[in-house]
Amino acid sequence: MKYSNATNYALHTMVYLIWLPKASTVGVQDLAEFQKLSPTYLSKILTKLTKAGLIESTPGAKGGYKISKSPKEISFLDVIIAIEGESNLFNCSIHHNEGCLIEKVMRESEDNMKEELSNRLLIDIVEKMELQKQAKESN
Amino acid sequence: MKYSNATNYALHTMVYLIWLPKASTVGVQDLAEFQKLSPTYLSKILTKLTKAGLIESTPGAKGGYKISKSPKEISFLDVIIAIEGESNLFNCSIHHNEGCLIEKVMRESEDNMKEELSNRLLIDIVEKMELQKQAKESN
DNA sequence: TTATTAGAGACAACAAGAATCTTTAATATC
DNA sequence: GATATTAAAGATTCTTGTTGTCTCTAATAA
Ligand code: SF4
Ligand code: SF4
């Protein structure tokens, strides 16, 4: 059990887009080159992010992607769900039993992780990165 | 991303073994029938649990499996690691960066889940199940 | 010695993920 | 309106890991 690579790529892309100057769009070509990925493959990941409302896309010349304005507060969980879907990690094999204690523990532990992931915003770590960068430059 | 079915089977088996009267062994045949599984397949799962030290196996006539005496306190996490291994959910694709903030968040959230899973003991839910059963019978 | 049971190995079936190629649709610019 | 540019969708292949079966070997109680 592990996250798909697509989730990894999506997180990197989102951080990059947030780090970018606002209102500037960037094409899938650049994003792919930045991560050493095939543009068509990354395109599918970006489409998922778009459908989840995390980024906006405009086709045509001078088009590309940019961060969706409305959610200035995009959490890690938002990105993960956009890629992995929102199904549970643990699902009962055969006879689903209402109020089962095994399931309860598994779900609760998963919720713990999701809780943490929903509280962590991408913008926070981007800001930290910029601080680190500034500190380095002032050396 | 989801738990493998093997983890599900392993959890059911462990709960069943703990629920069983102590020191009584049960063969893979019975355990497989109980879960509607092929014995040979379940056998592999049981071998993993044995190697992890969670259960003991004795071959030969009147042999079978029983819960390992020493750890009366087997956590959910123990079972999960025995099956899924102990690799991280999130691992960096290409250029691993020391002190990366993305990785940090992902690891911390995962640790949250594992923390919860390590605090939950199988024996606890077996005891709860027995209480539920008694309550039902006294009706 | 024999019946019984776990364990190991090879192997097939299947599903999901990763990745590429091709075609289509939308849009800014001229 | 024509054209260049760019996202989106579809089909398809490749790879990987899981699931499951079959067969053979090793250990052990009776
Ligand atoms: S986890 Fe509980 S509800 Fe799910 S299959 Fe097992 S016993 Fe049934
Ligand atoms: S998560 Fe961080 S350390 Fe890992 S590949 Fe991405 S940037 Fe590098």
C-alpha cells in the first residue's frame, strides 16, 4: 500500500503553481520539464486537479494552468483526494457488518491521518520555503 | 491506494485466534473455511504472521496455529506491518531532498495514523465483542 | 512408519498504475 | 475568419503488484 506516483507529481505541481507569481499561467510543457515527466501523462494529472477545482485551465494560445483563485487555502488532503479518490483505505471484503469493531478502528486511524492532512495547507509550506530561500540568500 | 485484501484476512484471522480458548490450536483448513478462502492462499498470510512472531505454528498431526503467548498485547499496527511491510506510504520519486517540507507533512500525517493503530490492541476489541455477545444472550 | 499439517516454490490470472500516441475541442491573436 | 497554440479525451501498450492455484518438501504426533 502506497500513494501513487501521480499524487507525488500532483503535490509538486501544486506547490510550484502556488509558488509562482499570482495570475501568471504556465503550460503543461514547462510543468512537465520541471519534473522530468512526459507532458501527456502530466496532463491527465492536471485534468484531475482541474476537475477537483484546485486549479484553472485555459486552452488556446497564451493559455495554461494557474491556481484557482477562490481556495487560497488548499490542503494536502484536497490534492490527495483529487488524485486518489475519496474511497477508504480499508474496506470490508465480504460480509459488511454494521458497527463492526475491526472496521471502526481502521476507519478511525485513517481519519486521524486525514485530519492532519486537511489541516496542513500548501500555502504554508510555500511560505516556509520562501523564508528558507531568503535566509540562504542573505548569507 | 488501499490495504491489500491480505491485511483484511490477517486481521480477521488474528481476532479469531485471540477469541479462541487459549492453548487450543486450529488448522489452516478451519481458518480458511471460516473466511471462505483457499487454504493455500491463507497459508501464505499465516506464514507472514508467524514470521512476524504474532502467532506460533506447529506442523504435523494435531498441529496448527495458535496465538503467540508472549505478546498478549498485539496491536493493529503489528498485524498490518506483518502483511504490508514497514515501508512508508509516501516516498519521493526522484530527487530526495533532505528536510523537504512536502515529505515532512506526508510522513507526519502517516505517523498519526500509525500512532493510533499501535495504541489499539486486538485483545481489546475481542473483549468488547464478548461483552456484546453476552448482552445479546441475556436478552 | 504413517497420517497429518505447515512451508516453500513455481506459476498463472487478474487488476491497477504508468506512460505514450493520436485525435478533438477551445481560444487568443493576427 | 484563418491560424497557431494549448488543454482534454480516447485508445492502447507496458509494467508492476496482488491474488490465487498447484505441487513438492519438511516437520511432527501417534
Ligand atoms: S471488518 Fe468487520 S464488517 Fe468488515 S468484513 Fe470484517 S467482520 Fe465484517
Ligand atoms: S517530496 Fe520533497 S524530497 Fe521528495 S521528491 Fe519531492 S521535493 Fe524532493
